[in-house]
Amino acid sequence: MHLREYADHHIAGVLVGLFCIWLSLCLIIRLWLVHKKDSLLKKLMWSLVLTVPFFGWLLYGAFYTPLSENDARVGLRWH
């Protein structure tokens, strides 16, 4: 691999890493501001989970995003 290609891959990796850090920090700040009534331990645990990019984001979206009314009725049978 040439030095130029190595530098390009390194720069791309740094940019992706910075984006992941930025997104994690945004989600952690949102967690602390929006969910004020949650316990301190719960918010600390989720803050730790959100520091793991992608996997933490998926868990946060799965557990903290409320279902819309239509999504809640998906499993119901229509008569």
C-alpha cells in the first residue's frame, strides 16, 4: 500500500471515529435532558452503553423510542 493510500484510509477512519463520538455525546446529552425522571443509575448505565458506537445506539433506539399507535397494534388480530 502506498503512503498516500494509507493516509487516505487513516483520515477516513479518524473522521468516522469523530462522527461516532459526536453522535454518542449527542445521544447522552439528550438522554440526560429528556429523561429527567429516570433514576441516576439507569442514566449512568445508558450513558455507558451509548459510548459503544452503533450497538449502543441500536439498544437506545429499541428501548427508548416509544411505539406509535399503529406500531402497537401490529400484533392484534382484526375482527
